[in-house]
Amino acid sequence: MDIEIIVQDYPPACGFTMEPAALARIAREIPSARTIKLEDPPTPLKTAQILKAAQGLEIRILAGLGGVYLLEELLAGASGVMTGFAYPEMLVEVVRLFSSGATDRAANTFYRYVPLMRFEFQQGIGTALRKEILRRRGALAEATIRAPGGVPDAATCRALDILLQWMRDEQEVKWISV
């Protein structure tokens, strides 16, 4: 029985960088390993390079890195997204719109959330921020994070409040309801 393998290209976790040609070779030689979760920036460029190196082989590339480059990765040939973000329904909507050919609408939806994605993607406290937003949305009862995860300070929480209020007021973002 073949089990699908997702190759995660994330140098900070594995300690080395996988070149596009190596990822294409893995996919060519191991048919069950034709899905790549790409987290080695610049991800849009690397997406295109992997697809070129694969020479027409059907490879699925999934955006990671908190979705920060999702639209650009889709434009470069990515198949979808597999990442954490406090508004997963936005990620789904962007992929749906893009896949249906509504690139302008996908861009409009995506770019409205980029400030929050950037804020949530902070090293050391990103998971805590995402959990806090999910708590505010009612998806989690509490936003407690285990050590060694960082906890945002009062100034960061205030900045989150300001950002969410701005998104509600100025951007008229569809899903901001915290």
C-alpha cells in the first residue's frame, strides 16, 4: 500500500536547504512523494523553479510560512496551502477564487489580510497570537501556550487590538468578528 508523503522544505527545521532540482528528483524517483510543503523563501520563485525542474511531472506544491506569500505562490504554480493562520476560511477562499480564474478577487481578499498575517507570523510569539485570535473568535476556550512558546506582552496585545479594529473599520474585512 502506498502512503502519500509530503516533503516539507523548511530549512530551519531540517538544518539544510533542498534545491529545486533535488525536490524534483525526489518526486520523480518516489511517486508517493509528489507533494511539497514549501517554506524556503523566496517561495514563489522556488515554486516556479521546482516545477521547471520537474519537467511536466505532476507535483503539488503547498504554500506554508503562515500563508504570507499565498497569492504569489499560486501565481507561480502552487496547488494550494497548508499552514496556520487565524482565518483559515480566508486561505480557502483565496485558493477557491484563484482556481476558478477570479485572480483579481483572490488578490483583493488576500491583500486585505496581509497586515494580520505579517503580524501573526512574528517569530517566537506567532502561535500565541494565532491562539489569542482564535480564542477571541470563539474557536478556543483559552489561548494558553506551552513552554517554550513565547507570550505576547501588553504592547503587542494592544497592537493586535489596533490592527483588528483597523481591519474591521477601514478594510471592511469579511471575517473579522473578534
